[in-house]
Amino acid sequence: MSDPDLALVTFERTEGAEHAYADVLDAVGQAPWEREITFVEHHGHDRIVIRGTFAGHYVDIDDEGDVIGRKTAEGVVAGAAIGVLLGPAGIAAGLVLGGTVGGLAEADSAVPELRGAFFDAIRADVREGSSAVMLLASPDHVDAMVDAFANTKGQVARHSLSAEQAEVLRAAVSGTPLAAPPPGAE
């Protein structure tokens, strides 16, 4: 297989990519790239949300991190334990403070491989308040997707990647669940 391309078709508004995708699917029907795409939303306060299929994995990533997890629970328990010494009000304050500290620790550890350069590159192509359809795939699948969005108001940004660059992106999502195979492809 040739080295993959990474393409983003960017739209005004954070819901613009999903609306354009629905319109394109109505027009082109089933296409090989439709199960390989990812939606990117660049919200206010410079927050990026990525969800969909990327490099064969299902991703649902918020670059601010997920503040609910094991570290949050540990923080809540530790805060409550410390708060017991101060009575009922101390328990409540301990729960809140412990949950906050644990949540911040959880957010800092969420998807570290994708935080820096990857999100910075997306910010360069998808400005705040907009969204994009993103595809990492073989050049022929990227060609088909770009052609499908040709009559939309989307702006195309396309990058040819080396095998090493593509592997870095694949490795970054390797801890996420595998995407479901297309119907009949077992």
C-alpha cells in the first residue's frame, strides 16, 4: 500500500461538517471512505473534539482531556477521607476538592500522544468555531472523499504523509477500540 494521505474538509460552524457529510452521503451513496472518517470540531476557548474512525480505531477525544476516570475517583475518596476529620462540612469540601484535583490529574494523563503536535496541526487547518471531516487513508480513498465534497462549501487541506508520520498517528490511537468492520467484511 502506498503512503497514506491526511485530508481535512473544513466547514463554517462546529456542526457544518456533519451537515455536509449527511448531504454528501445522500448524493454518493455508499463509499469506501465513509467508514474511515473522523469529525473534528474546534469549539470556543480553543477546545478540539475528535470523534469517529481514525487509522482503523474508533476515537472520541477531547483535547482538554476526560476528567472522569480512576484518578478522579481516587481524588474523591482521598478528599472524603481527609474531610472526615472536619465533620460533615469537611466531607463535602473534601469530596469537591479531591474530585477537582483528581479530575485535573486525569485530564493531564488523557491521550498524551495526541495533545501536542497533533492538536496543533488540526488547529492550523480547522479554525475556532468551525469543523471538519478528516480522513487518513490511501490516496485513492482520499481522492474519492475530496471529490464527493467538491460541491460543498468546504475548504480542503491535504497532506501526503511518510510511512513514519502515518505510523506515529496510528500508534497514538492504538489504545482506543478498533472500529467496526464494514458489513460483510469479516
